[in-house]
Amino acid sequence: MIYSRRLSSILLFVLCLLLLSACSERTYLWQSVKGQMDLMSRARPIDDILAQNDEPQNIRDQLSKVVTLREFAISSLSLPDSGSYREYADLERPYAVWNLVVAPELSLELNQWCFPVVGCVTYRGYFDEESASSLAQKFSVQGFDVDVYGVQAYSTLNWFDDPVLNTFLYNDDIHLAALLFHEMAHQVVYVPDDTLFNESFAKTVEMEGLRRWLQSSGSDDLWKQCLQREDQLADFHKLLAMTSAELRQIYASKLDNTQKRLAKQEILTHAFDDYDSLKESWDGYDGFDAWMQSGLNNARLSSMSTYNDLVPAFQTLLRHVDNDLQKFYIEVKVLGALPEDERLVALKLLLPSPEHESGHTVRVD
């Protein structure tokens, strides 16, 4: 009965999408719907799984942590007590979806795709890697820079009750908590057509949630480790941001395209030397090696910056309301209701000046 109601809801939703969409997008939207239907058909109540003991012990242990983290998110982070993350679905694959991002050969502006309901986004998600890679190849042949990357979780923004996925459970405790807090934050505020706003907000809630969770459990050492990891992430993003700034300067110059291509390759090669130096300053920490080994291009650089650039602004806003998350959510909703240009100006006014930056952007004391 529950699945029948879900199926009816999905079919009604997809009918609306297909009627609102251009013919060229209907095949893509249909694969999205089939993927979502498959995902939801696999969902089982976590309470039943824990009671029946019919899953391996390591799965049940992780799901028990999810239950605790979800309760903490609701009681201590004022995140919504919706129907999401009460069920578990094993997708039998390492990622929930694969995202494709595309940028021109000599520009850092990501291609946008626009859809009914969610608006415009700078990525295109697929439920199977082959479809994403196939389209990426088509763009690559046309001379675009492309990247396909796996995503462990996504939010349906309260359209459906999102289950916990097997992809969540590959994480250690810190990453599991971060992922859950981040995805639940998307259910609080979502602004169509503004990936930067949405992801920076969710990242801010994620970090504040980690701070409260680890400190409430007396895990001060883990919180310090978390801050150190975020420091390293901030350093890494600064390296990528400097690389992007150098590329933008070249792309905006009066050099001809052949010269721009040569300069682009030189800048990207130099970025790897800078990364080696950065690793030395981290005493050899190699947590970003896998990402770097996949190569650098315009699409990869731009997609990394999208998720973090406004986090310091949101953290400043959180401090302005004395770390009261309920007041913070109200302020964020007010910002989200502004026209895009006004919203961006308001957030940029909250960004700390360079001389007041402390090396990382995640500490909210």
C-alpha cells in the first residue's frame, strides 16, 4: 500500500515534468524518474531492519548511527522531522548518481541545464555512469572540458521521503554525520537556479552540526581533527582558486586561441607542482591525490568552487544571530527570497576581508 501511494505520486510528478519539458529533455527526465522509482522501491524501514537482524552487522551498526544522528539533527540543529532518512535502500552500486559538468575549452563558465520545479543547475545527473560518460564524450569531441563524478547522496527537496542509501554507509562517523546534516539542510531552504547559494548554506549547516555533535559527545579531539581536515580543504580550494584566477586572466586576454591553449596547459601543469608543495606543508597528507590524479580542466575547477565560495558569508550570518539556528534559517530564507543580484551583493557584504581570514573558513565558535 505504501509503495502504491509512492508510485502514484511519482507518476503524477513525472507526468507534470514531461508536459512541462521540451521533447529533447523527455528521454533524460524519464531516466531520472525510472532511477527514482527503482531507488524508492528498494526502501525498507530502518526500524524493521534493526529489529529483524536480516542485514549484516556492519550495516545495522551504521544504520543505528544514522538513527542517532537524525534525532540529533532534529533536536539540536532544528532540521525538519520529515519522512526522510527513516528507511534504507541498497542500490548495489557505489554512488547514487553520476553528475556531468561541462565548460568551454577557454572559459570557466559551467554549462547550465534548466528543468521544471528545480530550476537551472550547473550539472546533469544520471542514475548510471555509462549514460553520463556517453554524453561527456559527445561534449569532449566538440572541444568542451568535461567531468563526470559520483555523488553519494542527493535531496528530492521534500518531493519524496529520501531514504538512507548504501552509499552513505561507506563513510566514517564524521563523514556520515556531515552527509546527513548537509542533505537535511537542503530541506530547509532551496533557491531555484542558485547552486552556489544552496550548497554554501548546506555546507555551513553541516559544519555547525559537526561542531555541536562532536562537542556534545565529548569528542573534542575528533572536532580538532575535523577542523584540521577543513583547514586542508580550505588550503586546497585556495590553490584551485588561484589556478582558476590565472586561467580567467588568460581567457580574458588579447592572446589568440593557440596562445591561450598553451598558457592554459602551463598553468595547469604548474598547479600540480603547487599541490606537491602543499602536501609537504601538510606533512605528506595525501587526501586529495585521487582527485588530482583525474586531471585538471575548466569543468573540474569550476565545479569545485561552486560548493564553497559563500560559506564564510553564511558563517558570519550565523554568528550575527548568536549561533541560533532557527533565527539563522529565517535570515537565510529572507536572503533566498531576494532577486539573485541583490542576494549575491548581500552575501558578499558578509564575507570577511582578506586581512581577517584565519586560514580556514569553518570554525563557528
